[in-house]
Amino acid sequence: MGFDFVYLIEVVVGGLLSGVMYSLVAIGFVLIYKSSGIFNFAQGTMLLFASLTFVKMTENGIGFWTALFIASGIMVIVGVATEKFVMRPLANQDLLALFMATVGLATFQEGFAQFMWDSDVHGLQMNKFIDISLLDSNPIFISDYIPWLDLLIPRFDIFASLVAGTLIVVLAFFFQKTNTGMALRAVSDDHMAAMAVGIPLQKVWAIVWAVTGIIALVSGLLWAERVSVSFTLIEAVMKALPVILIGGLTSIPGAIIGGLVIGVGEKLGEIYLADLFGGQGIELWFAYFMALMFLVVRPQGMFGEKLIERV
Amino acid sequence: MSDILKVENVTLQFGGVKAITDISFNVKEGEVCAVIGPNGAGKSSMLNVINGVYLPQIGTVTYNGVTRKTINPRDAAIAGMARTFQNIALFQGMTVLENIMTGRNLFMKSTWLEQGLNIGRAREDERVNRLAVEKVIKFLQIESIRKTPVAKLPYGLQKRVELGRALVAEPKILLLDEPMAGMNLEEKADMSCFILEINKEQGITTVMIEHDMGVVMDISDHVVVLDYGKKIGDGTPSEVMANQDVIDAYLGVSH
């Protein structure tokens, strides 16, 4: 039997689709890091908290859009409150102290989520709420099989990456076109100069945390469809770490491309290299392995800033 | 003319080290005031106290008739203070145009929603502020590098862009921290012309830290001399030149 070229394309497309979702999670990290130099360890629990809040609401009979709206509101409040009560009092402290604060925050959010809701595993079937068969009206998307291209691609993956991709585009637009976005880029480049031209540093931070809250909600819901709403969701977020290592912590385009590279890489690895590494299941760790190899070659990541210090 | 800025008995300490000791001086509205002194004399610290970056332990700064111990740099910007930094503090990820545009952020009246959708007040904002930015770009003769990322520019031009960012905010007072450091003769001449023109044509009060004595004597109306955190001279350029303490500080004293 010759090489199955169609299958290869399926694998690559599948990888790209899941890569978009890695990218979205990674952007959450990058935004906070760019604007305040903090690696936000609580990103994963924010994701869990967001999707748990949403799921509990829908389980109690609140409609999809209402629940989405309320959950967004709650995540904005959580984000702004985190900035105001956790990060702001620690401004100008050692970065390690700030990082430890996010570790504490993660533990708190994990406990708080259990206290508020519960620690059960919740299933989340998006197609209960949104009719993704909408895609069916387009003849390309009938079931998971795409006759037009003769490929087999899960429909939900297409839907999820469309949502994630749209959010990424909206965010990119927001940061390029608005004054708030310009302020954020200014703050990420130079705090002191940003303040000197009159940019409200704390307001920018609050906006970044609020946006991160929204990203956590959206990516949480998309991931939850695959891995259910439970504490394993936090581990899903850990997949964003190799993405950041490859893309660089300071670059949004890096996060996007890093996500795609990891998505495709781990799928290709699983399918074509598994035998070399001793069987199936290497998808679980192959992303980290790729990141490690990448670090050897380019420690600052693909688009990260190379730190040059004047001596 | 009245004093736009009064520094009174300011002392600034970092731990046990006194950066500034009991310094007072006034800046008249509309003048170019140079703050000079050997390395480590406390010049930049002084500027940072005025701008609100450092909080002095003792003393007050009166600006525009308001006396205070410190100000938040953002409030200073709102009150019409614009500044440049000793080690260029441009936004490295942005183009020249974008950098100068950030200097207009206090003039933006539209919300992010209007800007994102380019509706309502956003268009007017864009028009008015872009016009102001273009005026500054033309004045500083940097039209050709408008779209260049600042990180790619040579040092002298970066200094010029930073001046542009401060100038576009239509400040009452400009604080320039070594605007000519590291420049060659030609660049210095250009920069001197810009500073003089800003001062004479637009009437913007300028406080400038500078090392080049030739430049200082040429363009300033008033010179304040610091040495080891203390004020040792204050007056017109010719008065300061004749001051024995100043001569000693610069040339050393024979024992």
C-alpha cells in the first residue's frame, strides 16, 4: 500500500484545528505577560471557573445565551477584581512575588469553584445549545465527512476553531485599531514612558485582566466539549505552555503560530512517529518534547524578544 | 513673567544615599532653563521629582500655582507636563507615527467601541489627532520615516521622535533629559534649532538637562548648576560661567 496522502491532509487539518484552540489559550498568557511581565499561573483555573460557572447555570435551566452573557460578566468582574485586589497592591514588587501571587490565586480559584459549585465532572455538549448543524446548510459540511475535499474532519473541531479564530481576529483588531489597544502596546513596551504620556496604567491592566477572563470563558467552553468540565480542564491548559515556549511569551502572532505548530506537530507525531517512541499515546507528551527541542535552538522562542543587555 | 515652576527645598534620598540635598530654584514661564552638572550631580533625579517619578522626602514642587509634594506621572501629563528620557524610552514595537500618536492619547474623546467600528467621534478624533501628529512630523523633518518601526532608527532620530511624542501633547512645559547626548555636531545643531523654535515660536517653557556647555550657553536663558546633589550656581549663562564654584566643579580645584 502506498502512502495515504488524503489521510496526511486529514491529520494536518485536524492538527491545525486543535492548534487554533491552543493559540487562544496561549494568547491569554501572552496578554498578561506583555502588559505586566507576570506569568499568570491562574490561567488554567480561570478557565475552569468560567466553564463551571457556565455549566451550572445551564444545568439550572438558564438559556445558553443568557448564561453566556452572565458568565462573561462574571469573568470580567473576576478579572478586574484580580487586578485590583491581588496585582495592584503588589505593583513594583519582585516578579517572583507576583508569580507566587498567581499561584495562590490559582489555588484559591480552584477551591472557590468547588465551594461555589461542586467538584463533580460535568459534561458539556455544545450541540445541545447551538445547532452546529447550521454548518450542514453548507454542502461542504455534511457530517464529519467533506465530500468536496474527500476528507474526514470532525464537525465540532471546525466549529470550535471558527469560534476561536474569530475571537483571535477580533482581539487583534481591537489591539490594532483602538486607542485602548495602542495604550496596551505602549504599556507592554515601556511602563515609564506610557505613564509619562498620560496612559492610565492601572486601567490598562484592568482591561487586560477582563479580556483574559473572556478568553478563559470561551476557550474553557470549547475545551470542555472535548475533555468535560472538571479539574482535568486545568491540565488541558498546560498544553498552552509548549505553545508559549515556541511562540515566545511576548508575541501574539507567536502564540497563534506556536499553537498551529504544536497542534499539527503532535498529531503528526502521534500518527507517524508513535512506533519509533514505543507506541500510541505520545500525543500526551510530544508537544512538550517539541518545545524542548525548540528551546535548544532558539531559547527566546520564535518571535520572542532576544534579551540584549548593555554591559 | 511669572514662575511656572518652583522647586523648594527638595531633598531626595535612596536609602542612605542623598541624591539631592535641599535644592530650590524657579523656572519662569517661557524660558529655556538648563540644569547642568557633572555626572551623578542629581540632574535626572531632579527631573524625576518634578515629573512625579520620585517622591522627595522633604520639599515641594509648585507647578502652575499648585503646590504639592508629589504628583502621579499621569496627572503630570494631564496638567501639561511632557518629557523625554535620558535613555530613549520609545515604544519599540511601534512605528514613528504610532509612537507620536501615543502622545495624543489624552486628546481622544471616543470610546474603544467607536474606534473599533470607526463610527461617531472616532473619525473626528482620528482626523484632529492625525493632523496634530503630521504637523509635528513636518516640524521635526521626519516625514520620510513616518512608517518606520522606531527600533530600526539610528539613535539621533530616535531622540527626535521622542521629542515629537512629547511635543504633540501640546505641553505647557517640556522636560528634556539630555536631548543631545550621544549626538554628532550636525545632529546637535538640528536639535538645538528644534528646541529654540519650540520655545520661541510656541512659547513652551523648557527645562533641559544637558552636558554640552556650548549648547547650554547658546540656547538657554537660565542655568542651574548642580554638583553632588547640591545647587552651586543659578543665573544667566554668563553669570554662571563667571561663578567660581562652577568653575571649580567642572575643572577641579588645585590644592
